[in-house]
Amino acid sequence: MALYKEQSLKLYNSISREKEIFKPINEGHIGMYVCGPTVYSNVHLGNCRTFISFDLIFRYFKHLGYKIRYVRNITDAGHLENDADSGEDRIAKKARLEQIEPMEVVQRYTVDFHNTLQKFNNLPPSIEPTATGHIVEQIETIKTIIDKGFAYEVNGSVYFDVLKFNKDHDYGKLSGRSIEDMIANTRELAAQSDKKNPQDFALWKKAEPQHIMRWPSPWSDGFPGWHLECTVMSTKYLGEQFDIHGGGMDLKFPHHECEIAQGEASTGKNPVNYWMHANMLTLNGQKMAKSTGNNILPNEIFSGENDNLSKGFSPSVARFFMLQANYRSILDFSNTALLASEKGFNRLMDAYRNSSLLPVSESSTFSVKEWKQRCYDAMNDDFNSPILIATLFEAVKFIVGVKEGNEKITAEDKELLHTTMHDFIFDVLGLLDTTVANQDNSEKLSGTVELLIKLRAEARNNKDFATSDQIRDQLLALGIQLKDGKEGTVFTLED
Ligand code: AMP
Ligand code: ZN
């Protein structure tokens, strides 16, 4: 039976502002869309946090046995400098500054994004569509929205009519903003634009002569508005209504609010059942951002070449650091916190390795079965990775206890403990054991030591004590201690 049938998962839905029991539209199947990067510069650690948060979610759903289609886009056109409808396209600007083709910019930073996420052991999404690959579909959706009466053309650009939409829909329901506040906040900008109202947003922009990223359309040679690509690509691959839409907290407004409006205007249906937002990584208390320069690049973490760092840290340690915080909490980056995470990470990995090497007894002093369910309970409670990690550390403590002879474990529990740790540490949290390809090696090590124990027993039976002592002493010199007991010989590894 699929695990999801046994585990009841709750997730925090940003739109209801409550934890809700998760129920997908089609049993056993999940459609999840997450806004991807705008590929005009190297991803910073803050971006990585959001994608690691959704990787945790993706991994847990997979672990539960769901068939999940995870769509994450690449924004390679339409995202203007100030997240609004004016200013230069971010990619075109970079291309102009570097005197290269916009698609060279896109290629360079898409490759960087993939390489970086791979280092963090993120799984690739099922589909990774690009905005420029879906211009035709975006034009079709604009036509539909115009036909339904929620958009208008001015001077070759098309705008979404927010006030009209808001008459019988609720624009602002995701971000909790009222239209009156929005009107009050945008009044002074009103004069500069073709828009009927300043809160309207662009679906299509006519390109200025110098704008190089342009496509023909019924309205002008131009380019799509930033919010439109996500509406078009999510519904193309997941259907008009799908289960989960995610992104960083900063995308709630205007980006996701506009997506809801576009979806409802074009299909008459609410496009998304569960909205999930990952919180920000900060540096010195300020959001990490490309634009302010207040950020750290992943390669700087790995090499330690950054003034905020005393040394380099492995990608898995950095990932572990992020997963020690709930994805909905703000996390402040610091060298001290990373040092502490590294210690914890190493302890966890040591304990995992030792979990296959523990001496077994007739009874257990720890309920491994209950502990395993508590690991699930943590993740079932809105993917609470810090609680999961704390629960894993209960096992770490127990493993040390068994090693030191203060606790006992049966052979059956030892197997369950080892496989459960494996599932949660590697499959769900997505950590990699960096101290050699360790899991495999620990199994090889225990096989080798078992063989030596057998040879030593044979030597003893043959009264060849020189050989049996040599095996014991040389293993001890390597930090592997053999202990002879009633149930045979067991071994322990010294720290
Ligand atoms: P962008 O390429 O700027 O569109 O950002 C890609 C993703 O990274 C979006 O989901 C953002 O919400 C997210 N993001 C940007 N800055 C941070 C940050 N400091 N912490 C966490 N996520 C971030
Ligand atoms: Zn998006």
C-alpha cells in the first residue's frame, strides 16, 4: 500500500492562512508548479533556499508514493527591472552590458542554476519550461482574457483590468491587500502610463525600438508581461486547476496575485488549490537579494572565499543548515550557525554509519517503531524539517548509548532504525554523506570486519593464536575494537 494512504499530511495554505489536510485533485497524483529563477545572473544562496525548500516538499511527496509532476519554469523574458511594467528587461539589460546575445545570458545562468542545484542534491523537476518557448500560448491566453472582457489594448500594449475583475472577483485575496489600499498607494504614478488604472498590469508590452527581445503579436511587436508565463505554463502542463503552486514569499504580490486573476479571468476557475510560500534567507538581518548586493554565492560557501566566512562548507552542510529551519520561517545566515550545523551534520552521519554496526541484544530499550512514526509526524505537519531533525537526533543519542553499552537494540530494530535513518536523511532531507561514499563504504567495512572475525575464530579453533591475536591487535590499531561475548564477537568503531 502506498505510504500516503497511511499518513495524513497537513500543509499551510497561504490563501486560507491555515494548515489544511492535503487532498490532491486526483488520488495518488500531484501537480505542483514552482516559480523558477530569472536567469540573468548567478543564483545566490537565498534563491537556493527557496528551491531547497521545494525540493524537500517534492522529495517527501515522492517518498510517500505519490506520482508527482513538478513543473518549475525558467524566466528568460518579460521580467522587467523593477518587478513592475516599466524599466528594461533584466536579461536584455545584461546582454547589452556584456555585449552578448540575450540567449547567451539565458544559457550561461541556466547552466549555473542547474549546476548549483545539483551540488545541493536537488532533484530536477519533471518539466522545466521557458517563457520564450511559450510565446504562442501566452498570446492565445491574452486573446481569451480580452474576449472575456478583463483586458484592454492601448497603443499596442495589453493590460489586465484589475478594477473590472475585482467587481465580481477578489483581487488581493492571496496577499491580503484591499483594492482601496492599492489605489491609495499607486495614485501618484497614474499619470505616467497608458493604463486605465495604476493597479492594472501588463499582459503584453509593445517593444520600444531598442528593445531586442521581441515577438510579433496581434497588438504589436513586443513581449509578454512577467506574470503571464506562469499562468500559461502551469495550466498547460498541470491543467486549468491543479494542486500546489509555490514560490518565495516575495512573489505573493504582485506575481501570484496576478496569476490568480489571469487564471480566473481566462477559465472562470480558481487555478490553484494550495499556495505555498517559502520564507527568505537573510544576511545581517536583510533579505539576500541580487539587486542590493547583500548576498552570498553558493561557490563562496563551498570555497570559504567571502568576508562573512571563516572557512568553506560542503553543499550538504549548507543544505542541512537551511533544513534546520522551517521553510516558513525567516533564516539568518551566519558563519557561527554554519559551524554549528557542520558539527550536527557530522554527528548525524557518524550515527547513521554506526547504526549498521551496532551490537544486537535480545531486547530494545528504545521504541524504534514509535520513533519512526514521529519522524513521519514531523513531516506530516507542514514539512517540519527542524522537528524531523530533532527526532533524528533522538536516534543519534540512542545509537551512542548502544555503542557505549548503556542501551540495547534487537537485530530487527537495528534494521528498522538503519533503514528509517537512511530514508529520512538521504531520500527526504536529500543530504549527501560527504565523508567518502560513506553508506556504501560502511556496509563494505562491516562485511570486511565480519570476514576477519570469522577468520580469527577459525584461527582460534586451530589454536593458531598468533594469527587470531594479530587480527584483533591490528584491527584495534585501526580503531576497530572486537568484543567477545556470549552471542559471538561484535565490533565497535572508536571515534
Ligand atoms: P528570482 O530569480 O529573483 O525571480 O528569484 C527566484 C526565487 O528565489 C523566487 O522564488 C524568489 O522568491 C526566491 N528568493 C529571492 N530572494 C530570496 C531570499 N533572500 N531568500 C529566499 N528565497 C529568495
Ligand atoms: Zn511565477
